[in-house]
Amino acid sequence: MNKVKVHPHKTMVNAGIEACVSITPDKKHGRAYYMGTVSLADVSFRVHESGVKRSQKEKVRNVHAWAVGTLISEQTEQYPLDQKLDRLFIQVTYHYDSGRFIAKDGTDVTDGSYRAAYFCGRDFYITKEW
């Protein structure tokens, strides 16, 4: 399995997908491609502080934060998280104003490492046990 970077807020309108994730191999000169749903294992979040400052200064969203992990699966279509799995995962959002990834319960998860993550369009989740 390959290590990849996932940019959860990337939009690919030209492909007819309004909200999808961008996937890039975690190595130099990796070419990005787009999927609707992605699952990763051994996940950590990366934030470039200089990108956070530039984004805050210019008030423009740019790619300066992403998740890195081992690719488990990917689907072209978007499949929302199954209700059975919903008990095992917690939703995470990226806050541009603070430059941090925050779980739905308010916990800052930016510097942690997680067993698994699930990305579906703009929605992404991590395992509750971290």
C-alpha cells in the first residue's frame, strides 16, 4: 500500500463532482487525482504554518493542510459514512482561522496519529480511539 496525501477541501467542478478529495502520492513530483471517497490507515495531519499565515493575511483559502496515510480504498462516487461505522468515527473539520484540525467534540487533532480516517467529499472522519 502507498502513502498518500489527501486534501479534503479540494473541488473538481470540471469533472462534474462538486465536492471531492484530491489524492497525491507522498513523494516529490507526485501527480494529483480526484476521488469521491477515500479510506486511509495510520493517519496524521500536516499543516504548513507559512501557508496558514498567508491564508489568514490574504483571506484566501489555499492548500496548506492535509492528511497523510496509507491508502486502503478509494471510490469515484461519494459514499457517506455508514451509520454502523458512525459509532467508531468522529467528524473532523479544518479551521482556516486557527490553522488547526478540530474534532466535532472540540478536540484539536492536528498533532495526533490515528488508526484510520475516512474522507467523503468535504466530510472527513478519524477513529475515535486515538
